[in-house]
Amino acid sequence: MAEKIGNVELDYTFYPGEDLYSDGPVEETLLEIAKSCREEELNSVIAQRNSWPVLYHFSHIRQNIVDWIPFKKEDRVLEIGSGCGAITGALARRAGQVTCIDLSKMRSTINAYRNRDYDNVKILVGNFQDIEKNLEETFDYITLIGVFEYSEGYIGTEEPYVEMLRRISRHLAPGGKLVIAIENRLGLKYWAGCTEDHVGKYFEGLEGYPETKGVKTFSRKELSNLIDAAGDFTTAFYYPYPDYKFPLTIYSDEYLPKKGELSDNFCNFDRVRMQLFDEPRVYDSLLESGLFPEFSNSFLVIVERKDA
């Protein structure tokens, strides 16, 4: 079963018949906006609505996380966990073909309406495990933007994070790359008084997730070790600032921030937070000590097989 919204094809072959997760009634609002507004109108809608979900799902700043990647017009991209399409348009604008996977029919419908003018987008609606087993093509890029931390729910094996990387890397074309964006479990904002992004508890990630199941983020070393355990890869770390959700700057090991640059530390937009210390001053101390990569709020990781 399939349908088209504008130029976008939605494939329901593996859809279980009901959405197994939802943000509730706000998704109806998001659908109404996606149906009635074009991309260039979204910033004014965000200002009018003054709503965190509207900002989160429709801000063009979200696209900065992939806009710098040198996609080519012949590239095939697999976007796992495409949601409401915050990143899909940026991929479709640059690449040749974008295949999305998402479990939610509602979110996939929002995505389709938002990106209905693109003729190179296809959305596979359903459980990742079911769809992945039936994927026959290979891809030049596979993205996991805010998705890898949920691998336990996607995979459910004893080593879900390693297994997730192994499974998706099977679908890489020669020279293909994985693109992973995820929060740093040891990000400075958590020490400074922000709650953990996924569960809303203070210090939950810093303490090793003692009360959390089903979602987990990692330190730089932990994430490197997971990637190394999954195969023979080369790994490049980048550091979105202030985080990967709303990145204003993306640093690398070759171009780290300078003292005084890290002064825009508005995080946890939708939650209260404590302010335990002066973050810009602490960032300057970390920069002087060469420790910024360990405490970056988020990571963007480009992973490529060495035998590619």
C-alpha cells in the first residue's frame, strides 16, 4: 500500500497499522502547519506560535547539522528516523535520492507535506527492523540524526548499539559514510545544570543512567569504542555548538573554538534548568586545557569503512 503527497511517495508495506509513539495533539498542529505553510513562511509561524514543538520541528537551523556535508547530486541517502522532516529537505536539496524510514505515519505525513515539492524523496513507514531486512539497495550516506541513542528499542539485542552500526553499515555503497549526531553524555551543559535531554532528569547521564532504560548517550571515548567494536572504520568527530539540534557552528579537531567564542549557551529550551557556574568561563578553561572535545554538548560523527 502506498500514497503520494505532492511528489513524495509514502510506502506503508511495513506499517503495523497504528502509530506506536506520538507527542499527542500537538502533532495535529504540526500537520496543519505543514499543509498550509511553505518553507519560507515557517520562521514567522515559529515566532507567532511561541511553541517548543513548532520551533523544534520546523526551525531551519536544524538543517545546519548536514548542510555543510558535500553531498553530490548522484548520491543516495538513507535517513533513519526522519520524523517530521526537519532534515529531509536539506538532504533532498543536495542529494540525488533520499529514502526515509520512520515508524510514525503521522510524522511521515507531516514530513511529506513539508517536503512535497521534492521529487526525490520516498518515505518507508514502519518498524526499522522489518524494513532493514528488506532493503535491497545501498546508499552513499546513511544518517542517524538523534536516532542512535534509541538503538536498544530499534534492535533489542545484547549489544544493540554495536549491532545497529553493523546492520546499517551493510547497506553502505563502496565509499559510503554513516552520519551520526548525538548528545554527549558528559556534555558541559549537563554539569552546568541542564536536565538530560531525553528523560528530563538532572545528572542522569552523568551518573550513567541509573534509572533509565531504552535510551542512552555516550562520551567521546564510549562512542569511539562502540564504532570500533562494530567494524573496521575510520571515524571523524565534529562538535556542533551549542548542540546538534540547533547548531550555529560546527567545530572539528582541526578547527577548535577560540577562547571567548563559546558564549551562546541556551540549551534545554523547553525545560527549567539550574545555572551552577559561568559556562563561557568554564569553556575557556577547558579550551586552555585541551579538553573541549570531551565536554562538547553534542557530537557529529562521520564513519567510513576502511576497506571502502
